[in-house]
Amino acid sequence: MMRQLLALAAAPLLLAQAPPPAAAPEPPVYNAADKIIADAPASHWLAINPDDIMVMDTAAGQMLIQLAPAFAPAHVAAIKALVRTGQFDDGRIVRVQDNYVVQWTARPDPTRPKAAPLPEEYERPLTGLSFTPSPYKDTYAEAGFVSGWPAARDPATGTAWLAHCYATVGVGRDNPPDTGDGTELYTVIGHGPRHLDRNIANVGRVLAGIEPHAALPRGTEALGFYKTDTQMTKIRRVRLASQIAGFPRWQMMDTASPSFAAINTARANRIGFFTRPAGAADLCTLRVPVRLAP
Amino acid sequence: MMRQLLALAAAPLLLAQAPPPAAAPEPPVYNAADKIIADAPASHWLAINPDDIMVMDTAAGQMLIQLAPAFAPAHVAAIKALVRTGQFDDGRIVRVQDNYVVQWTARPDPTRPKAAPLPEEYERPLTGLSFTPSPYKDTYAEAGFVSGWPAARDPATGTAWLAHCYATVGVGRDNPPDTGDGTELYTVIGHGPRHLDRNIANVGRVLAGIEPHAALPRGTEALGFYKTDTQMTKIRRVRLASQIAGFPRWQMMDTASPSFAAINTARANRIGFFTRPAGAADLCTLRVPVRLAP
């Protein structure tokens, strides 16, 4: 009697899932993307630099965040400096707004030196980037991928930027010209708020462990802020993976690879459960596979 | 030190929020849509039929679901019959998959008569619908609104359908020609899985109370199913609002009204925090305001 709602199994996965057990009651014909991921040769995967992975241990679980220095070098450098000096240890998740963001801060510390103003890294020159366009229409811009990241570009300005999708990580800021100092970060836990693109410094994405944080109680105050410290989830410790001996290596799929193109085609033309494949797919549903290095 | 990340305040809200208190530290210049909602005349709101509202009381809270008989009349009739005969009482939330769905079922009951097969109400004729197109590009189809609902249409087939956005409610099914019998429902809690459009019967949306359900622990099994009954959230009782004396009246904004058009324009051209307004907005971010009748 329990309908499996197979269509929903076809949701793009951030993590390449293990293949279903042989005894699975339903053949996974609906999920061609999983097979392409499993069959992709090693050359279609890119190593993720352990110095670009934040390992955040909270009272809810461990969340790994991959930073994107190619898009926001000054912000990423500032965040890494905060991590290396332990500024996020004993930090707090201060806000969870439904269909929007989980937001957290470094440990409040009035003695922390005021950070130097950071440049507006809301977008960057296209020059020097390998941009693989999405074949599908996009509401906001020309959508595509840059070396493992969902992105968009504007030929008129000659710029590109990381797109706000589920699990994208950005830097909180006040009104301009403030660009944030990296002590306040958020990740998206709802429909991709692409209107934030080009208005805020995106610095990365959650690689793994978003689930228990996306499941935190929503804050009761305006914008989903918590009211009391007791309501906030504690951040125990944040380190870079490069600081942790033996930390597992991660990889992301090369978005310029034939495997990724094939996955996108499969996601736009789902079979099995689907009687009418969409023939297209939104940038934020074309999630880039990541995995532990085999 | 707590950056408010004002941009994030501009998230489209399902519920029209109360205006900020006069003493708010930041003027809400970023949220023109809220003011338009507050100022909209009564003629820009549509009453929601209390017979179309499911009142679902669970161990996590109360969730109100507005049904859409214009799009899936047979499925909605079947669901209402299940509600009226108490079939969802002591049901279970059986699945929570991150960035995807919360799914629940009627009380397991082997003696329940097998439902008659339902028609494939995945889409319906455009004829008889008042379709207000979105002015913005859509990845999947021609996006727009029909009498308070986010929808899309295909002139080639002469059909329209409810779009899969955050909080949309659909009917779980197995592989075709099974269309589901209404005993298994889900709501979207992630990026709108628009590829499901035209492949499943959408029957409504969550009007209120999605937050504590979207914050439920993700299921540990494949596709986010829970393993044991203990892990599942209990559904205490489901009734139609029309069955509950004195139940509050709800309204939705008329999506053909000038107020809704103005909100969409404001959402596509955000000010204040935004240094570079998007100039466009995705269907699933143009959420239709709903409210308690004043």
C-alpha cells in the first residue's frame, strides 16, 4: 500500500548515491543519471583541494562546505583566516528561515580586530573561466557551469557568478557598500533565490551534511532569527580539511566532461515513471555530483 | 555585529506578513511587495472555499492544505471523501527527503475498499481557465497563474497544469497507468521539481503550517523514507475546514489583479539592499499571497 512515488526518486542528488541493492523491489529505470555517475571514468572527476573544504561540527552534525576561491578570492581568504584562527569555534546558527536560509556566525568577540573592507566579489570577469553553457532556457541569465560549479554569465558585462541554488553558501552583509566580512555565512535551504545573484558574495556550497541543518527548527523571530541563545544550534569547531590529518578526499564531477553532459540530458529526459519528460531542466536541478574519492 | 542579511528578507512569503514594527531598526525599503499586499483592496482577494481546505493536525503542528478542484477534480473528490470518512486520522508522515518532499499516508487499513481508478489529471484543457502569463522566461513551459495558482501551459496541446513549486501538494503514484488513489500525498520542501509537472496529479498547496513539517528529521532509508513507525510523525486528525464550526476564513490574492502584477514587478526589481535587480523572477519565487480574511 505504500506508494513509493518513484518519480520523486529522480530528484537530483548532491551526493552520488550507492546503487540500490539487487533485491530492490523496483528497477531504478527512472534514474539514468545514477548509472552515468557510477560509470564515469576517473578523468571526468576533479579533485577538491582539502584547503578549500570547511569542516563544520555543530550540535546537529557535521557539515562540509566547499569554498570557491576562483569566484570570491578575498572573501574566501578572509573566511579561511577566520577558520585557521578558530573564530567559528563556539559560533552559533542564529537563523533558520523556511524555504530560504540557514545562517551562522563566528563566535561573538568584541576584541576581534575589525576586518579590512572586502571588495565586491558579487561577480567576476568571464576571462580565464571555462564556461559550459546549459542547453536550457534560464529565467535570469545565461546559465551554465564553471569547473564543477553552477554559474551564470552576462555577455554584456563580460562577467560570471556563482548561482544561488539549494546548498549554495554566501556571505551575509548589510546594505552596500558593505560586502560582509565573512563572519556571517548562510546556505540556501529552499527554492534557489536567484534574485540574490550578483548582489552578494557567494563563496561556496555545502558538499555534505546539509540535511540535519536544513531540518533545524525555524526561528520564531522576523526573518527566521532565533530569539534566545538556547534556541541556537552551537558550532563546536570549524577547521579546514587540510588541517585534519587523514581527512577523506573529495571529488566533484568535471562539468565540462561528457558524463556531466549526459547526466543533464538524462535529467531533462527522464524515463520510466515519466510519461512526459520535461525536455529541459532548471540550473538548480542540474546539481553537480560530488563524492568521496574512490 | 549580527548582520541581518537584509536581502534575505526579500524572500517571497507565502503568508502576507504583518508590517514591521515602527521601531524596526532598518526601514523595509527592500520589501515593496509587503506594502503592495498590505494596500491591496478587498477586490484583489479571492475567498477560499472552506470545503477546499484540509486541516491536518499532526504531532508536529497544524498544516492547512488548499485543494484545487479546477485542476484535479476526481483526485480532489477522492481525497475529500477520504477526509470525510476519517481515513487520514492516525495516518503517518512516512517520508521526508531533503530538498524534495514530505510525504504522508492515510491510516493503513486492509479493509478499505479498493478505490476506483482515477483519471490522469496531470494536466487539463486550457479552455475555461483564465491564464495570466508571467512576463518572465521559464525553463520548462509558458509559466503563469490561474485564479490564485502558479501554473504553466502548452499552446501546442491546449493544456495547463499546476506547477511543482515549494509547498505544492501532489498525489503519490506508482508507475503508469496508476495515478494514485489519494491515500498518499506529498508536498514539496525544496527547489521546485518542475520536471514532475504533467507527470503526476497536483491537487493543491500548503496554505499554512509547512514550517514544522519541512523541519522534520530526514528519513534514513532510500528516498528519505523512515524505517520504523516510531520515527514517523503521527497524523492525529484531518478534517475539511467546512466541517469545523467557526474555522477562520482564508483568502488568496487574485493573480489577475493589478496588485499581483505589481508584486511580481517589485519582486523582479528589488531595491534597497539590491545593487543589481534581477529584472526577472522565476515562477516558483512569485508566490501567491494568502491571508486570513480581514
